[in-house]
Amino acid sequence: MSFGPHITRRDFLNGVLLSLGGMLLGCRTSPRVSLDNGSLASWSVPPDWYGYGGVGDYRFSHGNTPEAVETAHRLRDGGFPADFTQVEVIEEYDLVIVGAGIAGLGAALEYSKKRKPGQSCLMLDNHPIFGGEAKENEFDVGGVRLFGPQGSNGFFVPEAVSDPDGASGDPRYYAELGVPREFRYRDWPSEEKPLGFSPDNYEYMVRGLEGYTSVGHFFGSGVSGEGQWAVDMWERQLANTPLSEATRETLLRWHASGATRRFGSDEEAARALDTMSYEEFLGSELRLGAEAARYADLFLASACGLGSDAVSAYAAYRLPMPGLTEPVPPDLRRVSFPGGNSGFVRYFVKRLIPDAIAGSDSFEEIITGRIDFGALDRRRQPLRLRLRSTVIGVEHEGHPASSGSVKVVYARDGRLRAVRARAVIMATGGWMNRYVVRDLPPAHREAYMQFIHAPFLVANVALTNWRFLYRLGITAAIWDREEGDFGYTCNLRKPMLVGDYRPPLDPDQPTVLSFYTPFHRPGLPLRTQATLGRTELLRTSYPEYEGQIYGQMMKLFAASGFDPGRDVAGLILNRWGHAYSVPFPGFFGGASGRAPRDVIRTRHGRIAFAHSELDGLQHWGPAADEGRRAFNQLADAI
Ligand SMILES: Cc1cc2nc3c(=O)[nH]c(=O)nc-3n(C[C@H](O)[C@H](O)[C@H](O)COP(=O)(O)OP(=O)(O)OC[C@H]3O[C@@H](n4cnc5c(N)ncnc54)[C@H](O)[C@@H]3O)c2cc1C
């Protein structure tokens, strides 16, 4: 197999240098309390772990950074001091928001609208750039600028509302931020062979919408590299697949199943369906064999982290999945900004700190403008956003019921600092909050213990050309995974044109091929699936993933002319150790309606909790709603 040594070696070396740079920063000593006494290595990831980050503002922050992984593991293992009394408070704020993902930004937006004169807020985030799971990658392939999403990437344009304050979720923020409703795309030339493209990284797996994309299913023969492609197999009623008659019948029946049960309200649906997994629903109520559940895993694990055996039938009903709802109406198309949902993040940031993104507040400039990092944390601005700051301790000063303040300790540039706040919003996940909030009540702790977080890997491969896909007549691929395979699916998005950002749509021109890769292992206990997946995600080096991904591409595409040495221009790995909170049966309260997330949504003294994990189907609008709810819970404490 010939890899592109000139390209991949350069990428690999970039990764080594970046990781070493990060570690050196982490080890620097300072006159204040030092973060480390020399034992950082036991929590370090190897230097060949992080890899190439592309170009532009996001190049130092793709997925979890080595520093974020190291600090999280150190927290888990009790590697920080038991008490922080010797860490001196150097600043005071009315509000501190921990986490600058969409939940934190939703809290900040509410603060900015309701703040009283003179009030101040500090946001702290542990990554080199804001956005959490909604960030972007940027490549420069021979002078062609290309973006791809790091994680969160698509949405349906929500209904228009005239009174945003009276709405919630996507419609509220869409209207409030002034996001446009019409977009321009590069057209596929009519003289070329007909090809369909997904606007995002999901649509080609969504029943009812998959027909818009030229999807190839690869069925391996068991001999490496040998197999058969079935293009547009659903449209052809699976007649072009090597599947047995019985499997075809099962899959077609599953695919055609509409809403087999009716519910008077969403609450009624939750009580009835949140008692079983989607796989159980398919088996017990539709009498469908496991083949349907395994095919459904493709979409469910991409959207929720684990598959049909793990995901509540109620979550499947909301997504929506066959057997529980009718197909998505074909006029409802997905949309994805060039960098995915980092577009929404940039809208929030532009509203909150206008100088943070160069240019006006037009769609074009918000999406493509460069970030002015110096504008984020300026003295005297009512909202300051401080990056590369990992919060490791949050605790009331005194008893939570009567205390007037909270002390927040964070690590930055290798040393510990503390700020005092009248109130704190933890816009971070439970896997962190359990360790960070030191006076967390037992009920919150127990509730958090019930959450299951699944890992996810988004690998973006920049290509110099995609003629090997064109020859096959596809723009998305799904493979019947065999022993030793990498991933399950990959696709090219239809390029959105935004201002000067004008990516080509030509099989002989550059593009980004995205692999959205979950780590589900159907049949194993859910926590075991998540832990095994996370171990694999965190232990595999960048060169190992490079080998696996190009090896998989050779298996799928060598026969149609793929050559990694010629066709690959770069690979960015975006690793998310706790990507999704899995909506397992009971997550929404099961038959009784008592859900762990309801406990987390209760205020603890001067601290409130907000994260998309509480919604159960992580999504940008509900994430911002969680932040808004948390701010309003604390408004009287600020
Ligand atoms: C692969 C993938 C695909 C997705 N696709 C979509 C999609 O298509 N559409 C959609 O709407 N949603 C999608 N999502 C869901 C996405 O998670 C949410 O929409 C949303 O972006 C999450 O925002 P959040 O603020 O809740 O969490 P996060 O994005 O996790 O933000 C939390 C922030 O807090 C930081 N943090 C954590 N601990 C600390 C600490 N101790 N100190 C300081 N900072 C800390 C984190 O690093 C992060 O920056 C996807 C998610 C993934 C992983």
C-alpha cells in the first residue's frame, strides 16, 4: 500500500511538534501555585497522538486537546490538591460560566440581555478556541480554502417566529441571532453524470431524505478489498444487493414502517416508549429481525453515540426512526454551514463580543471572518471569555445554603489561579462536574452516575480530487463492516458558498471527505461499550489512525483509482472522548417520569448546571436553552 509520504509525514511531524509545544507549556513553572510537581507525565498522551490540525484559527484545537485529556484524567485520579485554600483569589465577578460551548454561550446571551449596570461575567473554557463540540477544521489544498465540521454539523431550518422571547430552542435563537433562511450552493453541472450530495454528514442516512444523495453500500466478500457496490439501494428496493431474500424482506419492511403507534402527547410517548430500547421495540412490537436494528445503528450511533440496543425507543421516536414516525417530508432538507454548527457559535460570539470576529455582522463575515483572540478577554468589558483555562475546583465559600460566593480554581499556562463569583454556571458535562464541583450534593452525584457518555471520532480527509468516487457514481459510502475495518460511513458535503468562500464541486478539484465514526459494540453492556470505545479512541496514535483510514479507503476505493499518495492532502482527527450523553431507556424518566436529569437541573446554592447532555438528544437550540434556564435559576443570586 503506498501512502503519501511527503504529505502524511509532514502532517505527522506537525502533530509531534504541536504536542510537545503543549506539554512544554503545561510544565512551565510560575511564581504562583504551580500546577505540577513533575508527575504530569503519568497523565500525558504520547507525542504522536494529536496529529495535524490544518490551518487557520482552529488549527490548535481539533477535538479534545492533549492538555484537556491530561487534566481530565488527572482530575479523575485525584491528582490535584485536596484543598485549594492556598490558591489566592485574584479577580472577582458577578457570574462565572464554565464552558464556552453552545450551552455556555446561551447562558452568556441571557446574561447580556438581563445584566444590571456594572455587572461582570467571566467565561472559562479549557480549549484554545470557543465552541465545544461545534468547531471547524480548515485546510488549504493547493490554494483552495476548505472547511469541515469537527463534530456538530447540521440542522433543519426552523419555523420562523415573530416573538423570539416567547419561543425556545432552534426557532428562538435562529430569529434572535438573525441567521438567514436561504443559502447558496455550488451547483452540480448538468452535463456531468447525475450525482446527488448531502448538505451535511447525516442526510444520506435519514429515511425519506437519503434519495437526495448518491449513496454506495459496499458489501465485502470476506476477502480483503473484494466486494460489491450497491448504489442507491433503497431506491432499487435492495434488488442490487447481495443480501439474502429474508434480510431484504426485513430491511424493506423496517424502512417502510410508518408510525405504528399513536400518542396523545409527547409526555405520553415518553412514558410508553422510554421503557425499552429501539431494538426491543423493533423486535417485540414490529417482529423485525436483528438486521433492521443493525442497519438502524448506522444513524443512531452517529446521532447518539451508541446503537439500537442502547438508545431508548422514545429517543428514536423523536429523531425520527422507522416504525415510530412517518418518513421525514422530502421538502425538509438539512443545512450545514461550511464549518458545521461552529456557524451558530460564531453568531453567538459576534453578538456577545462584536470585535471577536473581524468584519460586520453579515452572514458572510461571521462565517468566514478571522478571530481576534485579543478581543475576547479585555479588561472592563461586561463579558470576558478566557480560553486555555481548565476549571478544576468549584466550591461555595461557606455552606451552600447561606454562602455569598463561590470560589473557582482553574489551571492556565501550568499554574493555578482562582476567581470569586456570586454565582457559577457549569456549562460542562457530568463527567467533569462530578470531580470539579467539590461540594456537589449526593443527589446530584448519584444522578450524574447514571449518565453514560459515548466517544466519537470525526476524521476529515482533505483530498486533491475525488475522481475515484465519481467513477463509482457516489458521494457517500456505507460499508458492511468486517473484522479489521475502520468506521462505517463517509461522505462529501454539497459545498455552501459564503462570500469569498467558494469551494469547488468538481471531481478533479479538492474537497473534504468526512468519516463520522461511533464506537458501538451491540450486545455488550452499555457502559462497557462506551468504555471500550473511549479506550480505543484515546489509545490509538495518529499514525495508527492514518494507516487504518487510508487502508479502509484502499479497500473501498482502490479499484476505482484511489491512490493515497496522490489523492490525500491531509488528515485531521477530531477525537471526542465524551461526545454524546446516550439516551438509554429510562433517561427520560421511564414509566415513572423521574429522570436523573431533573435532579441536575435543580440549583445547588449559587451553582446551576447546563449542558446539552441534559436534553438527551444533543442539539444546538436545546443546548442554548439549558444555558438560559441555568442563568434564570441564578438571576436572584447575582
Ligand atoms: C460528532 C457530533 C456530531 C453532532 N452533530 C450535531 C448536529 O448535527 N446538530 C446539532 O445541533 N448538534 C450536534 N451535536 C451535538 C452538540 O454536542 C450540541 O449541539 C452542542 O454543540 C453541545 O454544546 P454544549 O455547550 O452543551 O457542550 P460542549 O460543546 O461539550 O461544550 C462544553 C465546553 O466546556 C468545556 N469544558 C469542559 N470541562 C471544562 C472545564 N473543567 N473547564 C473549562 N472548560 C471545560 C468543553 O471543552 C467545551 O468547550 C453533535 C455532537 C457530536 C459530538
